[in-house]
Amino acid sequence: MSNALKSLKSMTTVVADTGDIESIKQYTPTDATTNPTLIYAAAQMRQYQDLVDEAITWGRQHGNDELSIIAKTTDKLAINFGCKILKIVPRFVSTEVDARLSFDTTATLAKAREIIQMYKEAGIEKDRILIKIASTWEGIQAGKILEEEGIHCNMTLMFGFSQAVACAEAGVFLISPFVGRILDWYKAHEKKDHYPKNQDPGVRSVRKIYAYYKKHDYRTLVMGASFRNVHEIKGLAGCDLLTIGPKFLDLLKNESEEVKRVLSPQNAKQRCIDPKLSLNEAKFRWMLNEDQMATEKLSDGIRKFAADQVKLENFVKAKLVNAQVA
């Protein structure tokens, strides 16, 4: 018997937005995305303690002092979950660069290459990894260089059109516009509790980006992310990819109604009216500055991702201390 999830998969690549390996097995997505928040949540689960213990052992072997041991262990933990996930999904897993490096191109490049090397040492080649980087100007430039090296990137914390244009010009593999966080901002600033399905600001933003990419023949893929309800997901049916958390994957799986296609390259090319842009750093920063929502949500997102990274590091630190006491 068909269901909404199966229907959606017929037109869009479905990506699991979780670090929980059992959830990924249940919903059989093509790809999976992770971040420090998801890794932290999964690391609390009893069934994954072997991954945590192995990361701690590895970190101790490769770190020179407490700070480096914590950093190495945290990175290794993300790699361990990534390797497990890649035994289930047929294509990619996304692994995130520390958000505290979002304004440092050189440091982002170094961390991304380190992640790729750690995967290689674990037997995973770079063609199965997407490096997640915040869509700042510095992050986008790092993404451009990494793509030239054959390392594919998933540009995250995407809120504004200027970010999408710059990513396409940089030739990155994939962008992840945050649908739900855009909706959150507009609900707060316009003091609305609800938007009609076709008026959801997050959905409209992704549709605009998708149309622009297809109209101007960019190869960069669009992956809607950060959903607040199933209607947002259905409103982007046909998008290149959608990354969806277990809660909504379950709702879609248990819904028998067929999902109707909304987006297609052909329709996008016919309907897009945005001229092709070319952005240097000054133009990018001005466009971003003029978009209050994107400016505020990018800044807020980086702070929250950085806080999640610290939370994960504190978890690792506590584990290291407990292991020493034991």
C-alpha cells in the first residue's frame, strides 16, 4: 500500500535529519544529515555507547592535552555516527564544520580536510561525504575551494537570496535553506500565528531559489530543511532534496494521501523572472544586510550551532572524567 512518504520519494530525494541510526533504518532515506545537536541526542542513547567509548579511546590516543583530546574525541564521535549511517543510506552523509569557524575561511578549510581524512582512515572515501558549512561569505569561499578539490559541500544556515546566489556562483554541491526558521521569524515580526499554505514565507523563499537555479542552469542542488509542519514539506514536493526529521517522516509514512508535485525544472524555468546576478563580497554583504530576516537568522543560527558544539564538547569532557575515575 502506498503512502505519502513513498509518494514524496518518487519526485524528491528524501534525506533523514537525525543522528539516530534506528530511525534511519526505519525510513530508508537516500541520504542523512547530522549536526552537533543530533549527535549529542544520539550519544545519550544506550545503544550507541560503543560509538562514544571508541571515540574517547581514539581521542586519548591522538590528543596532546585536555583541549585537543576533547576536540579530537568530538570529531571522532561525529565520524563514528557518520560511518554507521553510511552502512544504511546508499549515498551521502553530511558532517558539520564547527560553527565557531564560520568567519574564517582558512580554519574552515583545515577542519573540512581533517574530517575527510578521518573518514578516509575509517575506510570511507570523500565521494560519500558532504561537508556542512555555514553560508557566510567566508564559508562560501571555503566551499568553492573544497569543491575544486573534489570535496562536496552542503551549505547550511541558508536564509537569504544573496546566500543562495553566492553559493550557486561558487559551484557548491548543495544548499539547505531553513524553511521553518524563516517562518518563525515572520510569525514573530508580523505577529501572525498562521499563514495559508502557499503564503508560508519559508516555502516561498525556497521556491524562489529553486526557480532561479533551474532558470539559470546552476548545478547546485536545493534541499529544503528545518520544517515546522507537513504542509511545508508538501509545499516543496519536487524540490531536489528535502531533509526531514523522524517526527514528520513518521507522519508522512502513516498518511495514505498521495503527494502532488509542486516544483519541477520545466515550470521553474517558465516562471522565474529574476535576472541572473553576479555577487562580489561587497554586493553579497549589502544584499544580506538589506534582508533583516536573513541577517538576524544567520547570526542567531551560528550562535545556536556554536552553543550546540560546546554542549557536545562538555558531554565528551564529562565522559572523559568519568572514565578516568572508573
